[in-house]
Amino acid sequence: MEVSFSKEVQQLRQGAGTTFHGEGILAITKALLQSGVAYVGGYQGAPVSHLLDVMVQAGDYLSELGVHVEACSNEASAAAMLGASIHYPLRGAVTWKSVVGTNVAADALSNLSSPGITGGALIVVGEDYGDGASVIQERTYAFALKSSMLLIDPRPDLQVMVRMVEEGFALSEAANTPAFLQLRIRACHVRGSFECKDNIAPAVSSRQLMEDPAAFDYARLAHPPATFRHEKLKSAERLPAARRYIVEHGLNELFPGKRADLGLIVQGGIYNALIRALQQFGLADAFGDSELPILNLNVTYPLAPEQIADFCRDKRAVLVVEEGQPEFIEQEVAVILRRLGIDTALHGKDVLPMAGEYSVEAIAAGLAAFVGRHAPELPLAGGKQWLDDIVARREKVAAELAEPLPARPPGFCIGCPERPVFSAVKLAQQEVGKVHVAADIGCHAFATFEPFSMGHTILGYGMSLASRAGVSPMMKRRTLSVMGDGGFWHNGLLTGVESALFNGDDAVLLILKNGYTSATGTQEIISTPDDEVKANAPNKHQSLVDRNVTIETTLRGIGVQWLKVVHSYRVEEMKKTLEEAFTTDFAGLKVIIAEGECQLERQRRVKPWIAGKLKRGERVERVKYGVDEDVCSGDHSCIRLSGCPTLTLKDSPDPLRVDPVATVIDGCVGCGLCGENAHAATLCPSFYRGEVVQNPRLGERLLARLRSALIGLLQPA
């Protein structure tokens, strides 16, 4: 990728006696090295993308330590890496976005947790949950329960997070069980500091190789009948060992309070929000000292029954602050108390929201109900007034607005090569009729928003072609499946293309080949142009990606017979190719590859290149598009077909024309889509293309003066 993490890489080299300053996910990366990790793998995804990105760019330093780093093709291949820790004393860590990534890795994780591990195994998952999430609203907790895997949910404080990584490996080894390290968005990006330790070069590594493989041991295979014993070991040995380690090493934190008759049990990841909510009622100070005792669960699975019982035994009531549904922790706490005959009143989802992110406001409302019921003598007026003020502000804003504010959904970047493709799809459907569109995960999912509003289903990354299998036989017209090159390599090749070929399906697949896994941070993939190609064609964004034909050769190699490659920005050609795919007599799988480099990556490369030329006084020419306001008809069909943020409206200069006219504002990157759409859709001829020349040559200056003089002579006096 073009983004540089050189500063972050240097921070990884810090040793004992230094202080780390930075954000949470980089602190986790440093903690892995301090823990003696031997191998790291993963698949990028917010909010943990930086972990793998930094590790990859720190390859030279990690090779000095003997740490192996692998960017995996998907989460399943990353999870399978952890198989190294089953037999060997190797500490391994993998990372991905959860819960979708965990679903992809499910098979490998189940078969890893069954036999258990020898070396510590840590799965760092970005728990993308809540209002700011980009995935379905589910939790990793259910998976940890199902497979009896450990679940660490550290309090968002860099010192605690780093300790939980180090202890997480030790806990994993003590229980012979892989562990999830769950990080919410706020934990990944919280900033702070911690005292560094020296990085540990693993005893067995890529620099210290093993002589012989482990002895064959059938009991270490996830295969019946060995799996029957594994299931018993989980409950009889591994989870009890984990509980002992949690208690003996104080992984969960007890914060005492003055009101010993009440208590709060909270997941570590939302501890900060709980403290902030308590502050609204004056029940905690700026340093986090609380009036109510708090049991902070840095390890949320398994719970230690004796620890829960000791905390609750002398209290009249306890509130469990657990984000998301179902209420796994609350239910287990209730079972523990019931079995031990402890009659402490237990509250949780009865006063707190059943689902959704636990913001400070949400927790504060639950606290008001809990404390109001069990300690009404406490001064709660300030917190309740704070909550009332929030409601009042919302009502005031709603009353002042004539109508609700328009939605501001995300959209394609300016100049994105995927926008013209969907313009072409829109035009093609005018000729062949409406078609079922199976959408996919990736930047191209923005086509589900206006002005395209295109896509009937999104079932998983790279699964669009597979998801139309039940629809195609039931439709008069052929269906269209859309996926990116990232999704193609992640899952689409096997789950979609291979299945469609095997079954002889009559379908159309559109692959958007922009050269990167763009939606997760523009990480490189196997079909990314190499550095030499990019260096030799710094400003040729329309002909850069097609130099790597890995996707094409792969498709032809497995039997795809109908395959067309079209530049993304050639709307007319793409429209005709789509029409051909929908109407051809060929009854097998038809694949269209739309080529056009990710505009963000192009700009990251081109802008420094142009700046360097200008600094040296060299000639630079850039393309600029515009609209002739005297010709523009004002029907705005160009905007409805494009959706580009730089193609917008302005008041007409003609006092006799009421409708605004189209205009191209600053920010245009010169992709040419507006003109291509005008041509392909036979719109008004108001678009023009110009060249802006900086540092022009002498001949160009003289020619410009001559033209200006001639135009001046032709102008009326």
C-alpha cells in the first residue's frame, strides 16, 4: 500500500526505560513483540487494520527478531496459521474484523479449540459493534461460548491493554486454549502511554529453526473419536485452569467504593463509559474513583464463580453493565448466585437497553433507574437533569427544523473508477430491462445509495455470485453479480466462480478491478501492480491496473470461456459489453472485468510526483472538466447518472432561466466521467475538457498570447 507507517515502525523498536505514546492498536502491536510472539497473520479490517499494516511494513525489523508475518487471503487462512501452536511452543497472534471475520474463520477456530494449544494463541478482533459499525450487530461472545475459547475484553487504558496481551498469552498457555482479545473502536483509537519493555526474540523462530517435527499424536487432531475427549477436557481441565489463572493473577479488577451495599459488574471495554456516566451523577470523580464498588471484567469468558460470589455476597443489589444481546454475562451471574444461594438482587437488561451500543447516555439512564430504586437517598438530580437536557436539546432542534435533515450516506470517492461502471449498469438496464443485482461487501456497496440505488442482497465478502444461485433459475432475465478484486481473492473465486462453473450456471459476474483491497485501507493483493509498473506509469491511471492479468489468467485457467475486459471509465463501451452479456446466446458464466485504479492510491502516488515536478520548474499539464453554463439545459440528468460530489449546481447567470445549471467545482481530479456519461447517454453537449498547463514552455506562452490577441480582435467592441 502507498500509506507509510514509518513512524509507527520506529515506535515498535522502543525498549525498556522508554515511554510509548500513541493509540491503542499500535500499543497492542508493541505488546505482541514484548510477549515474544513468533508469528503474526491476519486479514485487514477496521478497526484493527493498522496492526497488520504496521507489522508488514516493519518486516525488516521483525526478521531481525525472527518473527514471521503473513498477510492472509482471508480470515480462515489466518485462523489456520494458529495450528502452529497446537504442537509447538510458538506464540502466535492473528487479527481481523469481527464478527464477520470470525464467521469466516469459524471452521479453523473450532478445529483449533478442540485439541487445544501448547504455545499461546491470541486472536485480536476488532469488535465493530454499535452506531459507528460497518457490519452486522453481533458479538464475538457467542462464538467464545460455543467453542469454549477465552475472551479478553480489556479496559481501554494502554497500560491495561498491554498487560492483557502479555497475560493473554500466559492465560492461553495455562489453559491450553486459544484466546480472543476483543477491541472496540474506542479501545483501538484511545491514546495514552505506557512504560515499554524490551522486545523478546522467540526461542523458536524463523531465525532459530526446529530440527525435527513433533511426534505424531492422534489426540491432538480435531477428528473423532479424539474430539469426544476434547469436549470433556474443556470443561474438566481447561476452563478450570483458566479460572484459576484469572483469579490468581488478578486479571479482573476490583475498584472499591464507599457504598459497599451496591455494586456494578462491567465489561472491561465499556468501563470508561461507565465511569463517565457515574460522573454525571456525582458518583465518580475525574480520576475514576467511584462511590459504588466496581468489578471490571477484563476477561469476560470464562467467569470465575468464586470471584462473582465474593463480590455480590454482601450487597443488596448489583447491576451488570453488558453491551449487546443476549445477556450472556448477566445470565451466568444469575446462575452462579442462584446455585450458591446468594439472594442479591440482580439487574441488567431490565434497566439498560437490550441491544445497541452502550453510550454514556444509555448507561446513565440505566444507572438512574438502578440507583433510584436501591439508593434513592443519593443525589441523582444532576445526572437526571443532564439526561433531561439532552432530550430537550433534541426536541428543540427537531422543532426548529422545518423538516428532518437529509441523510448523508457514504459514497464513492471523487474520481472513483467504480462510479462510471454503475452509470453504465444504469444505462444498460434501460435497454435490456431491470435485472436482479447481487451486491457485495466493498467500496462498490456504495452503489446501494443514490443515485444508483442498486443491489438486492449483500451476503458476505466475495459471495455475490453465490448468493444469486437461487434467484437465477427463477428470473426471465439474467442476474448480475458485482464483486471487487479483493472480494474475488477473499472468497469469490471458490464460493462463486467455481460453483457457477461446476453447475453450468447462466449468470453475469462484474469484477471491479481497482488493484487493491480498497475498502479496508487499500492493502495490496496478489493482483496489485508491482512497484516497477507504478513507478513507470505514475499518471496513467487508466492503463495501470491492466498490466497485471492475474485475475484473467486465473479465470481462464479454471474454465471461464466468456471473458471481457473494459476500462472502468469507458462508459459507452461498458454499457455495450453489459448489454451483450445480458443478451448473448452463450449460456455459461459471463465475466466482465472493469479496470481502473483506486483513485485514493493514484492520488497518493501522483500528488508527490506533480509537486516534485513543479518544484523543479518542470512543465505539468492536468485535465480540467467544466460545464458551459450557456449550453446547459438544466435538467440535471448528468448528476442523476453520476453522483460525483464535484458535479453540482449553481444559479443560472441568465435572468430568464429559473432552473440552476450544472457546474464542476474545485476538487475534480479529471477522471472524465461527466463527459463519458454525457456521450454514452446522449445528454446535452455542455461538458468541455480543458488542459491546465503549469510552467509552460516558451512556445506555449507565445501561442497563448497570440490566441488571446486574436480572440480580443474578434470580440465586439
